[in-house]
Amino acid sequence: MAQLIQRTAQSIDDMWHSIWHDSSRAEKVLIAIVLLVTGLAIPVVPIVWIARIIAN
């Protein structure tokens, strides 16, 4: 079970890196605005932070 959680966290971390770190500044602003407008920033950001902690 612990390996499943770590693999899932690693996948979330990899996805976050591919979306966020490979994006231009304009794309980052657009992503942030969409998350804030839709209200997804509230659940998404903590999930990504927790996944990064578990993955590392």
C-alpha cells in the first residue's frame, strides 16, 4: 500500500513538473487564473504539495 501511495505521489509530482516547469510565463498565468476562477486552486495546490513531500 505504501508503494502505491508513493507511486501515485510521484506521478502527481511528475505531472506537475511537466505542466508547470515546461510552461511559459503566460501559460503559468493562464493556468493560475483558471484554477482560481474555477475554485480548483483550493483542493489542487495542497494535494500537489503533499504529493511532492511524499514523492521526495
